Amino acid sequence: MAKTKKLLTLGLVAGLTILTATPAFARSISLKDAGVALWIFIIIGAIIVLLQLIPAALLFFSFIGTTSGMVFKRKKEVKEEAVEGKAVLPGYEPAAVKK
């Protein structure tokens, strides 16, 4: 019973969709008689879409800079003193510790 009801509903929906999708409703859109509110809506929408290019460009160039920095990064030469653990930081002097 439930399967028959689902098939009937599916057929009804498909039939109504076919009936409403006739060539009578397929006409071109004419903006000749469009009101001022529609033009303002279109202009503001276009501005909002174009403003999204700013953060997209920032993210894009940030990504390019990061990847090119990683690819073309030169290895820094490490002093042998720092490797051995005997490096002394400039501006600091060793202090005596009392036990």
C-alpha cells in the first residue's frame, strides 16, 4: 500500500512538473520596464560580488608568497660553535654560580 502511494505521488509530481514546464512560460527577460529598485538591487549585488575579490586576492598572493618562500628558501649556514653548544650570545657574559 505504501509503495503504491509513493509511486502515485511520484507520478503526480512528475506530471505537474511536465505540465508547468511548457514553452508558454519560456520567454526572454526584458529589463526595459524594470523599476529603480531592481536596478539598485542589481548594482548593489554586483558591488558585493566584486568586493569579495579583495580578500580572495589577499589569500591568493599570501599563498603564492608562502609557497615560493618555502621553495626558494636558502639553508642558513650554522656556525660550528652553536652546534657544539659552546656558543655565547652577544651581549651576555657567563656568570659564576654559587652552590
